[in-house]
Amino acid sequence: MSPTVVEITHLKKSFGSNNVLEDVSLSLVKGENLVILGKSGSGKSVLIKCLIGLLTADDGQINLFEKNIGELDETNLNVMRKRIGFLFQSAALYDSMTVRENLMFPLRELTDSSKQEKDNLVNEALTNVGLLEAIDKMPSELSGGMKKRIGLARALIMKPEILLYDEPTTGLDPITAKEISYLILAIQKKYEAAAIIITHDVECAKITANRIMIIKDGLVKAQGTYQELFQSQDDWVKSFFH
Amino acid sequence: MVAVVNSFLEELANLYLFVIRFFKEVFTPRYELSELAKQCFTIGYKSFPLVAITGFIMGLVLTIQSRPTMAEFGATSWLPAMVAVSIIREIGPVITALIFAGKVGSGIGAELASMKVTEQIDAMEVSGTNPYKYIVVTRVVAATLMLPLLVILGDAVGLYGAYVGVNIKGEVSWTLFWYNVFQKVVFSDVFPALVKTFFFGFSIAIISCYKGYSANSGTEGVGASANSSVVFGSLSIFVIDMLAVQITDLFFTP
């Protein structure tokens, strides 16, 4: 059986009087794609921001690679973060840097590899997302879909064991959205990394998910495979898929 | 009223922690030297034309405005020395720092706020790198080192403006002008004025970085950060200047 890489138990997070996450528990094993579906504002993005330590949970426990991240100091949290790739909804490319520099940045900061090794890794990551020709472009010269691909290449550059995707297909046309979804699937096969994919795009969930979890009002409403949820008799779950 | 005071104190405490973090990060590796050089170029070299134009006009206008009063006392020959002391001790550093706060402070505030709202700073953080060291430390160090240089250059151009101003209604040779200037300008005019510019540069940059780094979401947050960077940066110049004058008076006035 594959080892568990993420274990979240009874996570709670609120902003003032707004309880965003009421009680969320989940686990993720190596090589698994878990899609978290939910309406906008249901707390999906807050969940992965708690997971990576960008937000601090009010209650509950998050274990990454069997270590409680609440007990890690900043140095150890950063060591843990090197094993995780994060694709932001907006791609969050550094707009003062070229594509090459964007990908080079974590390598330059976190590794002692030679320039040749770094160049090879950058070329490999860009080849994986099919955008090697964009290597010297600035982010402002890229389309939305290209930015997502470059963001994905940057998330992959450190060869992470877990990938977190925040709304990977939002704002893209249906064809590009499908391309990104298949790219996520290809990356899962190639890198054997576990992934949590936050989305409200059912088509993306259908293509990428090994397992789907639906969040409503900060609680886990349902979970299962795409087929199981597609056949659910719950009206709210049905409204998502039909 | 209580809420306003609370919010002000909270802001002050956060700024204090931000400054403390700067001193922790600036002396520990890794040192971002290439980014520091890039920031020195952007902050220093690219600000020079603006500082030079302002300095020239400042020297010229100050000389023209001072002439009638000096003439009334029959002291027009003191004009170069008086203008030089004014520029070097006070007007040069303060005006250059205010121009610097307007150009560099607003730029840093807006850039960092924009990086914050587009999640670029978060992206650096989740990759396990240290955005504070890369973004904040480099900009603050660059501004602290570059402003004194700009003030020296601005003062020099300002004195050239004064030379032009003196010669509009009079005739003073280049050599005589500088002889008059260096007859009156002494170490205690130059040294304290130069030292306070390091503090000006530091305060402008750290306030701008703080405002940008803690920006709220949305384009409104970017505008607000740029605006408050300039306002509080400029205010800090006057506060530091007031303290510097008191300290200078204590140590350098006989």
C-alpha cells in the first residue's frame, strides 16, 4: 500500500465571524490525484493555503510526510515546502523576470547545482509543459494558458512529491482547460507525485481525479470516485454533475 | 477614537517587527548580491537625472531669491558661501530625500503591493525561498547606500546652479566662487548632513517595503500602498531631520 503523504484531521479556520472551514479531514497517498470540488467561497483555497503554511489553522492538525506542520519552525517548514509544488490560480509568475529566470529562481535559491544542471532542469520542465520556445519571454508576453503552463513548470522544477493546484483551469477557454487537465494527468504519471486539485470545473475533475471530495459550507459533503458521485442521489451533489 | 489609536499602535508594532526582521536577515547568508547591484542601479543611477535637475534649480533659485536681502546688507560677496552652507547642511539632503521618497518610495510601495496582491510573494514563500531577504533586504540596503551618493551629486549640481545664479546679476569667476564656498564650508557642515542621509534612505525604503509587503488585496491596495509610502516616508524625513539637527547642535556647535 502506498504511503500517506498528507493527513488532515478536523481542520478549522475562520476569518472574524466567518467560519470558512468547520471540520475538514482528508488523507492523500503517494501518486494519488485528489480533486476538491466546491462552490466559490466554500473554503477550498483556504484549505490548501493552510496545508502549505500560508495560513495558520485555528484548530486541527496537518501532517505532511508524517510531520505535524504546526510544530515546525520556519526553517523546517521551508525544508518541507521544497518537497511541494504549488500552482496558483493566477500562476503568480514573477513579472520582473523572464520565463527562464522564473524557473531558475528556486534552483538558484535552494540548490548548489552547476549552471549546466540548472539549465538542463529548466529545459526539461519547459519541455514537459510544451513551452520551451517561451524560455526568454516575459510573463506579460504570455497568454493565460501559457502562464498556467509556465506556473506548472515552475512548480515542477524541484521535482516535488506533492503538487497543489489552485483552480488550474479557471479563466481558460474549454480547449485550453482540457489541455491543462490532461497535462496534470500526464505529470501524475511521469512524476508519480500526489496532487490536490482545487477546482469547480467538473470536466477537469473527471479527467484528473482518482478520488473527489466535495466541500460545502466548510464541511466535507461527499467523497468518492467520479462515477460514484455522478450516480449520487443527493440533490446537492447531483446539481454539481448534471 | 479608541479603535483609531489601537490601529495606529498595531501598525507601529508591526513596523517595529518588520524593522527587527530586517536587521536579523541583513547579516545572515544567503547574500543576494546580484539583486542588490540591480536595485542599486535602479534606485541610484536611474534617479540621478531627476535629482540633478532638482538640485540645479534649487541652487539657482535659492541664489536669486537670497540676493536682494544680501544686497540690502551689502553682503553679496557672501552669497556663494551662504548658499553653499544652506545647500550642504539642510536643503540638499532634505529636498533630495523628498524627491527620492516620491520617486523610489512610491515605486517600491507599488511594486511590492502589486507582487503581494498577485500572489508573487506567496509563490516565493511556498517554494521554500525567503522573499523578505530577496525583495526587502536588497531594496532597503540599496536605498540606504544610494541616497547619500545622490545627495552628494545633487549638492554638487546645486552648487553649480548657485554659480550660475550668482553670475546672472553679478560677475564671479569659477575660482573665486569655489574659494568663497570652501572658506565657509567646514567638516561640521558636511559630516552630519551626510550621516543623516543614510537614515533618510533607510527610513524611506523600510516604510515603503512595509507598506507594500502588508498591502491589502486589490488594485485599491496597490494605490493606497504607493500613496502611504510617500506620505509616511516624507514625514519620516522631517522627523529624522529634526532629531539630527538637535544631535548636531549638541556635538558640533561651539
